[in-house]
Amino acid sequence: MGTIAAGYFGAIEAGGTKFVCAVGDQDGKILVEERFPTTDPATTISHLVACLRRQSVEIGPLAAIGLGSFGPIELRRDARQYGSILKTPKPGWTGTDVTGPLVRAFSCPIGFDTDVNAAALAEHRWGAAQDVEDLVYLTVGTGIGGGAIAAGKPIHGLMHPEVGHMYPRRHASDAGFAGVCPFHGDCLEGLASGPAIIARCGKSLDQLDAGDPQWEIEADYLGQLCAQLVLTISPRRIVLGGGVMNQLQLFPLIRRRLQLWLGGYIDREEVLACVDDYIVPPRLGAQAGILGALALAFDAAARI
């Protein structure tokens, strides 16, 4: 990434539960930040525009705005629905134009990507993956999503990676659980997200004893996901964030299941030795999303 022009940049983390609206500077420092719940689209976006206007008056005019959004979203600039949320489990949000109101309200470039691609960018530039050009950032919480960076840039294509909706092999102790994904039932999000854990056993992981079988079930599904990513995207690092991954004791369990599912096929020391710096927690913690949105704003300004 080249030198960032001096100025102020808007940053928006649009999540299914909450929005975070902030202004940062060219050094990657968040100067002001506000959080508010995600309700219906009209109310939430109106609140967003008013918040960013108020912040820009307080801090200074914005050189660009970055928006990292829950999805799926339309990223093809030549598509009629560019800047919109597509078919989403979030009630009422399918088809919502999230960039249009920003374009109309602010005369500056808008950077737009998934919330997980944004978090991946942030961890690449300032966090746990600064020393690699190819990485995956996974969030495991209310849902499961993944952002992928290849040669320093987010992966886009037909749309964007939706790794949380791949199908794993069912764990032997989990055969009777239908899953909670409204689209697929027992995809990874349906089996290993925070709501899936609660639906299966009535408690979240942090409420369970260390010997409870739910720990091994969760680690197995996430180990399978990491193995599939190693085989398909070939990242040099996998960063695992989100509320479920706040339980740090999951990491060694996932590393072992990654090895099991790869079966010795990948002849790389990072995987074979199950080293601690291949599958890692995010260094930026809960700030990865909003800092990723700031990175999107930097990139949008650089395209002028």
C-alpha cells in the first residue's frame, strides 16, 4: 500500500446486529466512533448518514468512505444492484441499497466490500497477518463468514467467498442435529455458528465444562473448514475471529483437527508442525471490522 494522502476518512462496519460509524485519519487512527443497533433498513441507513454527517462536521470533510457490510452483497460495479445486499438471512434487508445513500449524501469516493474482507484487509495491514500476502480471515459468531486476501488484495469473482455455507462431514456425535441455517440447514454456519451451538445443547461454549463434547464437535467443524481453505485458497495464514473464537482453548483443538483432515497431504512445515502462527487469533480484536472499513476508504481514495 502506498502513502495515504492527508485527510479524514469515513469508516462503516455494517453488521447484522449493529452498525459502527467512525472517522479516522491517514495514519489508521480512529478519531471518533459511534455504535447503534441494526433495525430496519430505512431507520438504520438514515441514522448512519446522520451520524457520519455529524462526525464529518466535528472532525473535518471526508476524503473517502469505506463500508464493510454483512452480506451477501453485490460487488460487480457493472451490475444493476451494485452496492446492495443480496439474499440475506437478515429479515427485511434483502435488496437494500447501502452505498447509494452514501453516494448521494457525500461527494467523495466510496469503498465497498464484505465485512470479512474488510477485516482481512485490516489484519493484513495492521494486525496478525502483516508479514504475509495471502491469508483468510474467518469470523465465527452469529454466523460464519470468511474474507480472503491473495497477493495483498481481496478475492472477488462471481461474487465473493461464502465459506460459511460449505457443507462439512457430520461429526459422529452430531448426526441428529438438523442445523440452523435458513437456506441450507446443516452447512458450516448451520452447524458451528454461535446460534447453532446454543440450538444443539442449550448453552454457549463459554458456559460448558472443558470436557463437554461440544468443544470437540465445534473444533472438528472448524478444522474441516480450515482444511478446505488450505486445499482451495492455499493461505499462508488463517486468522480466526468472532465471538465464538473468544474461547482461546479452541485454537489448539482446531489445529489438531486441521492436521487430521489434511491427512499429511500438504507438505508444509506450517501445517505439519501445527505451529501456533498458522491458525491465529486476530491481533486487532473487535476493531478489525472498523479498521478494515478505514482501509477500504484509503483504497477508494487512491483510485481517484
